[in-house]
Amino acid sequence: MLNKLLLTIGISLALSLSGQLSPTFVWAQCDCGQCGDETVGYTEDAGAIFLQNVGNGQSTTYPGCGGNLCERPSCPVVCCGPYISAFGGWSNISDFFRLQDQGSQDTRVEIGTDPDTGEPIFETVTEEFEQGRYFNFDDNFAGGFAIGRQVHPRARMEVEAGARQYDFQSYQVQTFTDDQLTSDAISSAVGTLRGYTIMGNVLFDFAPRAFQRSSFYGGAGIGVLISDATATTATNIYTIDETSFAFQVIGGINRTITQRLDLFVEYRYVAADNINVFDQTAGASLGDFDYRTNDLFLGFRLRK
């Protein structure tokens, strides 16, 4: 076993150095056939594998993955085809805010005393102000699932559905006058925000999938966020019922456990804009809020 593995590594290095393998050459799972630009065939002779790189028309033979030997650890398992995945873990709303309320206010400022009458002299000063409105939340659990396809040894496409839920902590209004914080009012809030996402993702694997190996991946997705909430403070009731455009950025580490099963850990940043918050008590809208979350998920991917 060790001798065959060393022989395989030696042949691969020699061919790479001699320029006979292109940089995009990959190994494929024993039953995959065609995968992207690489066509792969397998022989039954002494556990040999026959590979042809379509890009440059070169071919060669390697030992280690033919016949009934595909369960060997030395057998790579890159495969184009469908998969399903499920994930869950920690989620945090880093921002749910609005910073668009701007205006000006006139303030009478005493600038001195009249020498004849002894009365104070006032001057009207116009000051620019900006208000920031925030809802703060507790961290909570989030999760989802995806149906996808490996379309290339290094690329995947998938459709994903996710769910997130957060408990309100407080409603906060900050006022800035000439870029200085002059007021910061916080009210405790009770209620729950629920967010449901439907995303289309494109993911890039930095290395082809291989048996019992770990590799990094990254990607992005676009879709919609469906949000709904009711928050109650001491004086007001706020509601949310909105569908908004959303996008996410994904980065993670994938670990191949078997030919069909992967485990992964990943980070996600999800963002959506134009989420309208309505003040039921005042009968008026607070305006459109921006939504930002950070997620850390653990999941599995099951391949056909």
C-alpha cells in the first residue's frame, strides 16, 4: 500500500515538473465519468486508473483506483453531481438600523450683555442634526438546507433556504448635532424578529474534493429576505412585514468523511436593505432599516 502510494506521488510530481499535466488537472471519483473539462475512465487491470485531460489531449495511467479498489484512502473523490446539505448554529444581528433622519434646528444662544440696559443679548444659531434609530437583539440559533450540484471539480451551484429568529432587547434613538452625540434614548423592547431567506449561491472550492482531506471554499449568493416581527416598548408597538432583496458572503472549511459525505464549518455575512418598520401606536412609519447578520454554522453535505 505504501509503495503504491509513493509511486503514485512520484509519478504525479515527475509529470507535473515536466509540463505534461496542466495546472487544472484533477482526479475524479471512481464512478463519475465526465466532470467539467476532464474526461475520466477506469481500467480493471491491477487497480489502474486511466485519465485523459481533454484540454491538451494528453493521457497517462496511474495505479491506485481501478477495479474494486475505490475505497482505498489513496483514491480521490472529486465528482460532479447533485447533493443536499443541512446546517445550523449561532447567529447575531450586528446591525438593524436607520441613519437617514436629517434636519436642522434653531437655538437661541446668549452671546453677551447690553451695556446700556444690562439685558442679555441672544443670537439664533442653526445647527444640523442627524438621528440614528436602532433595534438591538439577543443572539440566537439559525439554520437551513440547500440543494445543489457540483458543476466542476472546483465549483458548485445551489439553492438554499434559511431561517433565523431573534428576541428584541431594546429600541434606541441617538441624535448627533454637528457630528457630536447629544442624545441617546434607550427603551426596553419585548418581541421576536423572524427572518427567512431564499438564496441562489455560487461557491468555489480552493482544492478539488479528496478522500479524508480538508479544503477551504468561498462564495456568494443573492435572493430575498422575508421578515416579520412585533416589538413592544413601554409606550409603542412596532411591526415588520417585509420582503427585501438580500445577499450573502460565505467562507468555510470542508472535510470529506466518505465518498458521499462531507462535514463543513462556515461563516456567513447576510445583508438586506429597505426593511420598513411601522409604528402602530403613532400610525406612522419609522422608515426603512438596514439588516446585517453574522452566522457561524456547522453542517453536512450528502452527495449522490
